[in-house]
Amino acid sequence: MPTPPRSPARPPGRRPQRPPVRRKKPRWAMRAVTTLSVVVLAAAGIGHAVVTSLDADISRVDPFKDMKNRPEAGHGMNVLLVGTDGRDRITEAERRKYRLGGAPCHCTDTIMIVHISEDRERASVVSLPRDSYAEAPAHTDQTTGKQHGAHPIKINAAYAEGGPQLTVRTVESMTHVKIDHYLEVDFTSFMKTVDELGGVEICTVKPLKDSYTGLDLPAGSHRLNGGQALQYVRSRHIDGASDLGRMQRQQRFLAALISRATSSGVLLNPMKFRDVTRAVLGSVRADKGFGTDELLDLGRAMRDFSPSSSEFTTVPIGQMGYAVKGVGSTLKWDPAKSTKLFQALRDDKPLAAHKPPTNNALRVDVAPQQIRVQVENGTATAGLGKRVDSALAATGFRTTRQPVSAKDRTLKRTVVWYDPRWDRSAKSLAAALPGSELRAVKGRGPLLKVTAGADFKEVRKVRADDPYQGDFGVTTGDQVICP
């Protein structure tokens, strides 16, 4: 079937004329949720003058200054959202209560690309883990004027080295996705936005407790205020999933926040809209091109969004714990899957395949896509390790694809070896291996090990509470909000 011709790139500064379309409303992720509140709540038919006055409250940066050799423009709009730990206007009592620590480092805690489709009917959010291995392009230090050649870093270090400009350059260099707008938010705007909305409801099937942030939620539904919501999206020590688990909770919260905003009438109430957006805009920084017209355009588009029109994913990880000299342990992206993901953004294609979940799949706490596994053959049967590895990979587990032979080749029962900090992942893996035995090994780390025994017969299909779709572990907004 022939590929339809691509529309010509539009001149800078001009918005294309589009016929009227039916619109839906998107979902995003993490502290950048605050910035998205600006986008989602902006300009919902309340008048150009009001939006112009709000636009004046946004601090401006120039992340695109003197940038050359940028990626080719695709279809739709790409917004780079950066969340920092700024907390200048949070009270000392709030800092103690929500365990926000002392002085902020003003570093990036969250980086994500939000793609808004050309027809404004879909929003796709791709989280970029802050420990992702990255190559910083050659640049000049903004403070010292020192010249730096290209060098390896963790992606969140780009902001510390070269601010918004180096962050945009690094992301574009890694993804080949052209960034159209840059938005940056901090703790203050996040908390105030949630409070202005009267809190946001979150559901959890398991108790959530993190001694670092003070989060302590029993299983069930909860209405979180701004400080509690910040604890929820910051927590990294609830389980062994660390940042990857945190990003899933951020996506859950973002879906719930937008659902609250749209169902509570904020978009149709000029006074409430003004109060919420003022809470946000006082601590938001954006590029000079993101102004009144963009707020109006996006606001009108998003008034009629539905939960299913938004989709969330994290860039596929190929290797966890990838050691880099002078940088430390990083997350290395899966080259094939990440290339395919970012090509979908450039082509303005949906990330979710919208296939119904497998009916006979067993529900588990942790999705197979989050679990790393090394397979051993614990028997004398040639090829068993490869067979088990392939079956686990086909079910979604992230195996090393390099099974090895165990020292003991007389194992009768399949064993799952795991670090106690990753017990939920271990139980999810054991559920896929009927009859297997769990054995804890302190200090083993996130890589689980399966030693296949003579009892191995099959790998059972499993799925997490949030069904994953497509090639990238995508969830849609209607899958994560409270019923």
C-alpha cells in the first residue's frame, strides 16, 4: 500500500489552518504534571484577554538559542517537560512535614517528551529516566565559558552542565525528535495546583510506604492534598522498581489529576481557571514561543478529550546497571525499540496497539516488562536454558538472552533467586513458572535468576494490574484512573 505524501513543513511562527475536529483530553506524567496543568487548563473558552494576563506571569528562557543541525520537523507538536526540585516558596513547616530537605539542588528530577498529535486528538507521553546513559554534545559552559567536547553523562546532568539549552540538545541528539516547546516546573507549582483543585484521588491495590518521603498509604482510595501528592510522585523506595516504578506512579497521578480538573468544571469556570493557573504559572519557565496563541489553541483542543486518548510509556531500557567510567551506573536504552518508539512520535502514530489484554493471563503485581532475568540450566538436558529464556522473553520478561549452565546440573525443581528488596518482582516471575521455588539472596540486586529444573514444563502468561499494550509497555489514561 503506497505511503501518503507528507505535508510540507510549515514556516516558523505560523500555525496551520485545520478543519474543525472533535477533540479529547490528554494525560501526562510527574512534576511536569504541573506544567501540563497549564496546558490542559489553559484557555478553555474564557477569553483572550484573561489568557494574555496569565501568559505575562510565565518566566521565559531561550533553550533554542543558536541551535544548528536540528532534527527535521515531524507532524504534531513535541513539548519537552522538565521537573526540578525548586522549593523557594514552600514553608519550613511544609518542608519538614513532607520531608523535602534543605536547599534544593535545582537539578532535573524528571524529563519527558509530550507529543500532541496534529489533529489534537491524542497525547503521547514518553518518560526519559533521569539515569539514562546519554552523550552530551560539545558545548560552552554557561557560567565559566569553558569549552566542553562531547562526552558521556546521565541525561539529567545535562541541565546542571548547560541548563535548558544543553538539555534540549541532548534530548534531540538521542531521540532525533525535534522539540517545539520547552516547559519547566518545580515543587511549589505542583503542590499549589493540587490544592487549588481540592485534592486528587488515587487508588492503590497495595499499601505504599516510603520512609524517605514519608508516604504512607494503605490499600484503597485516597484524596491527596498537594504535599501528599508530592510524596506520592517522588517516592523511589516503595519497591525494588526504583525510578521505573516511580514513573508509573507519576503517570497514574497525572491521569488522576487531569480527570479531576476536567470533571470538576475548572475548564468551564473562569474564576476557578484563573486561581489554578495562577498557582501554576508563578513558578513555570517556558520558551518564548509558548504564549497566548498556543495556550488558546491547546485549551480549545483539550476541552473534549477523553481518558482513552492519552497514552504513557517509558523509553525501553536495554541494559540496567550499565557502568560508565566517570559517570557511574546508568540505564542504557534498547537501541531497536527506542528507535521504533521515537520514529512513531516523528510520524505522529499512536504508541498503544489498543489490543485487548490476554484473557487467560494471570494477574501479578509487577509487569514482566519491568523484570530483568538471567536464566540457568540446572539439568543435563541440552537446550533447556535457551528454551526457558525464549519462553520468558516471549511473555514479556526482559531476559539477558544469554542462558548459562548452572554448576549443579541435577536440579529437580526450578528455582527463582532474588534480592529481598525485589520480592514483588520475584513473586511475579515465580507466578509465570508454575511449581517454582523462591530463594532470597541478600545483595543480589535487581537482576533475578532462574535456575531451570527437571520439573519445568511451561511459562505461564502473566500481566500486571495495569494492562500493557503495543511494543513499548504503553498504558492509556482510562486504565489508571480510579473507577
